[in-house]
Amino acid sequence: MIICLLIAMLVIHILLNTWYKITEDGMLVAHCSIFPEKKIAIAEITALGSTVMPISSYALSLDRLIIYKNDKYWLLISPVDKKDFINQLMKINPEIKLRHSDI
């Protein structure tokens, strides 16, 4: 019972402490609970894609965005409003390519 309670507390902590932020200086910050924050300059993002890959990531749902840096996979995230999130990134870096037509 104690183990189940501890696991439930960890899951709740992850759910409540996963977020993405675009800073004023053009950085994308991905935060996921106890894991280290990941930061990337939006100018370094080369492409975005859509996926449902179930691998471990800083994403809470399977409706995910793949962020590419130098055309290599960098991170999976799952913002609530993908289209708005992409638009915000594109305002800062209009050179970002969209790899899948469904995003």
C-alpha cells in the first residue's frame, strides 16, 4: 500500500510540474518534475514534427511535437495547444520547417 501511495504521489508530482515556456530572450524551456530542465535557443530549432511515439519524454500525452536541432531529434513535448505553440515558435524563428502536414 505504501509503495502504491509513493508511486501515485510521484505521478501526481509529474503531472503538476511539467510545463514549457518561451522566454523573452528566445529560449524554449521544458520542465518535467524531478528531471533536469532542457533549454534550447529557438533560433537553433530546425524543424518540428508530430508524433505519437510512446517513448519516455517531457510530454504528458501521446499527441506530441518532435523538436529537431540540426535536423536531429532533440526532444518530445506535448503542449496543450500545438498550433498556437508552433505559431509562437515560428514568430521567433520563421526558418523552422514543419515535417508533418498534420501539425
